[in-house]
Amino acid sequence: MTRTPLPCLVAIFAAAVAVHPAPGQEPPDSRNLQVLPSDIPEDELTDTMLGFLQALGLPRRGGEGCLHCHVGDLERPRSEWDWSNDAKSTKLTARRMIAMTKAINEEHLAGLARRMAPEFEVGCVTCHRGRVDPRPLPMLLDSALRAGGADSVATVYRELYGRFFGADAYDFRVSVLAGMAAELAAQDDYEAALRISAVNEQAHPAEPGARRVTLGLGLQRTLDREGADAAIAEFTGMLRSEPPGIVDYSLLDGLGWRTYRLDRQADALPLFRANRAAFPDLYFTFESLTEASLGAGEISLADAIRAYQDWLTAHPGHEMAQVQLTNLQRRR
Ligand code: HEC
Ligand code: HEC
């Protein structure tokens, strides 16, 4: 086992916490140090340990956080704790983590042909970001789903949101629960999907996107169970009942392309037509309807080219339409 000093680690940890113990203390030689340098001074060791607390989000007060890895008793003075004891598996893991972090910095990053300036190194915080458990949010939510269904997802999400929102720890953007809800809907579990989308809306009351996901799932369920006409009727109702800015072209457009890709083109075209009627001035509704109609064989290539030419007459210089027109003309 090499025991070279870890200037980088110590520097990162020391910078993260400010403690000022008396310098120049003699390090005791009875310590059970296997990866940290055996001659590390007491104050640097303390800084390193405090750095662990910070990186893993463990409490700093009263030595409580130290107990995550060390054997000790909060009722007894800390000088009597058994610091060199290796009984806790978390300490053994942490020891490997120190060695891993050192290897990343000294063997891998140090060997890069070009480094960022100033040199950026990996610390515990790079992966842990203030949490003991480094798993990202979608993975934790997926475990919760398997263990206890949509209710567990709601509980875990709210708990983590309450503790970590604003920290650089989890991705709480609308897209995470939206993605999970979409997956559940794809498995035909609309009940769980809508339940999870409701949690998303509660967490993001000011974001139209969160509400839109719920509306989209509702439309998708209606389409799957009752067909295109019922879904379009529901959409028309939404245009009237939802506050402005919520119902936009993306609802029927997304549903249309999903249906189209599932080889249900007969169902997809009415959705695109209804979207075009609802948002007649929007290029995207025109483009989707034209492309899908062409793909489904409902119109010919010549019809599609004429449609783009008409659009360009009404909207001279429209760049996206011009690009599509050129593409179609090449296919002739
Ligand atoms: C994330 C796990 C972890 C936490 C939290 C932690 N330590 Fe450690 N500590 C270790 C590991 C691992 C070693 C052994 C390092 C080695 O083998 O080189 C160690 C070693 C030590 C040692 C040297 C023990 C000896 O053998 O003499 C002391 C003292 C120490 N830690 C104090 C603390 C204090 C004080 C805290 C709380 C402020 C703390 N540690 C928090 C993992 C941790
Ligand atoms: C490259 C990413 C990465 C870095 C850097 C890293 N860790 Fe970890 N850490 C992980 C992963 C991944 C796990 C989970 C491993 C598993 O159990 O599958 C983990 C798990 C742990 C655990 C066990 C979690 C628990 O349940 O208590 C501890 C303790 C820990 N790390 C401490 C540290 C310390 C201390 C450092 C810095 C010296 C560090 N880690 C640096 C990725 C990292």
C-alpha cells in the first residue's frame, strides 16, 4: 500500500471547512490509517474528516455525523471513542472511496493530455453532493415505485424535495416525474401515472409544463380507451376550462406522433387535423398534419409540395417551411 500524501484531497476538504486546531502536533503512530498518509498531522486529519461530513451531508454537531463511520457513544466524551475500530462497514466503504478518489485524481486525471485551468479534481462531493446515498433521483424513485407503488414515489419525492430543493443534489425539474409518468402510461398504468403527475403539479405549481403532462396523460388514456373522437372532444373542453397558457399545440401534436408511431395512423390524422383547427396560424400544426398525411399515404408528394408552397405564399421567407419544401423537392 503506497502512503504518499494526498495534497489534493486535503486541500479540497480543508477548503470546505474552516477549523483552526493548534498546528505542529505530533501525530501518534498507533493510528489505524491504511489509505490516508500515516504521518498526516492531527489537524489535517480532522479537516479531512470534517470534509467527509460536509460532502456526505452528515450532521457536524456533537460528533453525531462521525458515528456514521466510527464506533462511539454520544453519552461519553469523544476522546474515549474507539476511532481506530473498523467494525462499521461504512468505514470500510469510505476507506475504499478514499483510495478510489485518490486513484481518479493521481492516476487518471493527472494523465490527461490537457487539463482545465486551474486543475479541477474529484472529491467526495463530486459524486455525493451532500448525500450519503449518491443515487440520482430517477433511480431512487424507481426503487420506491417497485417497493410501494405511486404512493411511495410521492412520499420519497416530497421528502427529498423538502430537504434538498435548491441544493446541487437532485434534479427536481418537471421532466423527471413527467418521464416516470409517461413510462407508467406506456405500460397502461394510468392510475399510477396520473397520481405521479399530480405530485409533479403540486411541486411545480407555477410551471404550465407540469399541468400539461397531466392533461396529456388524460387525453392519451381517453384515446387508448375510447378513440380519437372522444380525445378530441376532451381537448376542446380543455381549451375552454384551462387557464390561458396551459393548453398549447404540443398536447395533440405529441399524442398524434405517439399514435402515428404505434402504427395507428388512422387515429393520428384526426388528432393532427383538430390541432390545426385549434391553432391555425401555428407552423408546427401545419407541418405535422402535412408530414403525417404524406407518410400515411393520404396525400401525394405533389400535394405536400403544393401545401408548403401555399404556406410560404402566406408566410413569405418562413425558414423552416423553406427547408422542408427543399427536402420534399429533392425526393421527387
Ligand atoms: C464517511 C466515513 C467517515 C466519517 C463520517 C468520519 N470518518 Fe474518521 N475515518 C474514516 C476512515 C475510513 C478512516 C481511516 C482512514 C485510513 O484508513 O487511512 C478514519 C480515520 C479517523 C481517525 C483516525 C483513527 C485512528 O486509527 O487513529 C480519526 C481520529 C477520525 N477518523 C476522526 C473522525 C471524526 C472526528 C469524525 C467526525 C468529525 C470522523 N472521523 C468522521 C471515515 C470516516
Ligand atoms: C466517483 C464517484 C464517487 C466518489 C468520488 C466518492 N463516492 Fe462514495 N459512493 C459512490 C457510490 C457509487 C456509492 C455506492 C456504492 C454501492 O453501494 O453500490 C458510494 C457509497 C459510499 C458510502 C456508503 C454509503 C452508505 O450507505 O453509507 C460511503 C460512506 C461513501 N461512499 C463515502 C465516500 C467518501 C468519504 C468519499 C470521498 C473520499 C467518496 N465516497 C467519494 C460514489 C463515489
